[in-house]
Amino acid sequence: MSLLDLLVIVRKHIVTVIVAFVVVVACGSGYTFMAPPKYTARAQVIATFNSAQESGNGTDITQQNTGGTYISSQITSYPTLATTGTVLQPVINELHLDKSVKELAEQLTVNNPTNTAFVNISTTDGDAERAAAIANAVAKSLQNVVENDLYVSNNGQSPIKVSIVQKADVPDEPSSPKTGLYLAIGVVLGLVVGVIAALLKDLLRTKVEESSDVRGIVHASALGSIPKNEALEGTRPVIITEPNGPVAEEYRRIRANIKFLQVDKVPDRGQLLVISSTSPSEGKTTTVINVAAVLAENGAKVLLVDADLRHPSVAHHLGIEGSVGLAHVLSGQMSPVDVVQSYWKPNLHILPAGKRPANASLLLNSDMMKMLIEQALMQYDYVLIDTAPLAVSNDGIVFGSWAKGVVLVAANGICRKKDLEESMDALRTAKVPVLGFVFNFANPKKEHKNAYYYYYEDGARRSTPRRNGRKH
């Protein structure tokens, strides 16, 4: 995954990112400002060779070197010694602490800096004065244990002397929580959690939700995004019922984009558009009907062919007679002139599917079907074929090879990514490209955040900015 892919995913799930970020930062801030303050005080001791335990007038260099080596071997164990009951129980008794040895040891941080004879004793407590008192008491108790209890010699003196070189002072400021640091960590952690949440949400989504989801799979441009609208549920195209509405404008946008599809155009021959979808219920038939109507609105001669013989629906959607149609032509029972119907305008013709045949695949893949399409392309500017979904049959692939590509319809919340990927694999295997796609049931707020776009007959795209949530 590239950085650009990550940014696209974050943008798609920006609400999730913001919510996760706010929650993490709020929790971090709550902990920072509500956590009780802790104070840390530190005392320091040093271990030296006790020359007074030797008889005579002093020690020579050899004795000093031997003593230094002995101290080095012993000093590393003092941090552990400082947290034992031998050292801590006297501290508890002296300061009247209501703690066990284990609890007091958890408040201590004792270390021996590398290659030194120092032992640092730090105590963290909710009370500043008590933190200093504990650190000093532990240092004193450690001194007493080392000099009086830990070692036994002939003269009763310890070979190691422990001196307190720095007493713990009462701290002026709490050592935790560190407000600035904790808030910075909260911000960074919030961003990380937000990005991870966006990635997980994107991975767990099985259906497309935005046109960018489809684009990332089919690697083709969006011809248009059609939102859900009650006008699309009627038996007449939206270009007829609401010609000035936003949905009609979106179909006009699709019409303009169709003119720029990368297909081999032959002079004096119409353009073949094969429209399919991955699965049923994605609004494929509604899309092809409205595209046919908007093309006819512009004066083009259009033939819409319902080639979904397994589940014919164009006639039902338009409220026209559909008992006879393509199936009868392909089986030789009727001629095209007997079944083609004019609809709305003289230049818009409909060829219904007719009754469901038992051998739909054989009829649609026949030479008769190909000859019918070739003849239609000589008479019409556009021939639109409504095919069965690619998950149902490979009719769309066959027709797509004739048209040098297909137009896919993908519906928000219905089209599964896995099914779309499988359809793309089948199309790639057959070397049938996706010329473009129409995104159905789109969320207008996501698809057109900044402007409404209108396409005009000169092919130019002009935008009208949104002001106060209204179009102008």
C-alpha cells in the first residue's frame, strides 16, 4: 500500500479517524488532568574501601586496588539489597508507614550507574515530604546494613564503608503526570489509532460505498454518480418526469461523458454500448433506460435492446408491451420491425426481451444476434444493450467483445468488492476493457462535496459552487 492509497483510505473514513482521535486524546487528557500528582525524591550513597579495618598505619596501593576490585564486585548487588525487607522494614518502622515491604519496594527505583561506586535511591510518593523522608531513610538503612550486618571480619568492622553523599530534598514540582508530554503522546497515539481504525474499517467493508472504491478495482473513470431518488422508481425515465431536476442533470453528465469513451468509432456507424453490472439489484436496467432517454433527448437515434432474456425487465420498467421481443426475433418467429416499439420520441426505440426462452445463451451468442446488432448500428446513432449481470452469465462479456468494452453499473451498499474483482478477472481474461462505470445510489454529500457539475453539449464541464447549502 502506497502513501497515496493510505491517504485515500483516511479521506474515505475521515469521520472514523476524527472520532478515534478525539476519544484517544480525551482519554489521555482525562488521565493527565485527573491523575493524582506524584513526587520523586532522590538520595545518593557511595561505597568505599574501609581502610580503618586494617591493622597498621594505613593501606598501601595494592590494598587499595584490591579493595576497589572488591567494591566493584559487591556494589552491583546493592540495588537489589535496598529493596529487601532487611533494609526496608526498619524504614517502615521508623516512619510509621502503613505499607508492606513489597508495596514500599514498588515505590523505589534503585540503580548503580555503570563503572561507579554510587547507588542512587529514588522514591515516588503522592506526598513530597514523605518521598524525601523515605529516600533518606532507605539510604540510611542501607548504610547501616552494609556496615553493621552484611559483612563479618575479625575486628568486627565492615570492609566496605557506605557514605551518604547527597540527601534527598523535598521536590518542588510533581514528577508525574507530565502534562505536556502526556498530551503530546495522546495526540500522536490518537492519530495512529485513527489511521488504524480507518484501515480496519476499509478492510472489513465488503461492499463498495464510494465511487473511489469502484475506481480502485475496475481502473476506469466514473461516467456519473446517481443518487437514490423517488423519481427513478416510476415507469418513466427521470428525464421525462423531472427534466430540470438534479438527477436528470446527472444523466446529462453521463451523456456528455459517453461521447468521450475510448472506443473505435466507424464513420456512418452507430456506437454500441453494452451496460451490465456485477450482481442483480444494482439499478442496471434503470440506468440503461435513463441513458437511452437522455441520448434521445439530444436528438440522437437510439435503440435500447433488452438482452437480459433470463430476467427481462425493460418493458416492465417502461410500462410497455413486453410479451414479444428479442427472443422471437432470434428464434425466427418475428422480424425486428414487428417487435421494436417507439417510446416518448420518434427517435427512441425499444426492443423488449419477449418471453423467457429455454436456450437464452444459445440465442444471444448466435450469428443472428450479431447480425441484428450490426444492422441496428447502421440505422441508429446509439445501440444500448441491457445484459444479464456478470455474476449470472457471461453474456455481457460476449457483447462487450463486440463493443470493444463494457459500461459497468455498481451500486453503493449492494455491489460486493469480491464479486466486482471476480467480474474484472473474467473481463480481463476475455480482454474486454471497462470503458467506464456509473455509480448508483450514491451519497451526494460524499460524491459532490464542493460543487455540482453540469456538462453541456460542447463537452465543457462547468461547476456551480455551493452556497449556504443550496445550488445556484
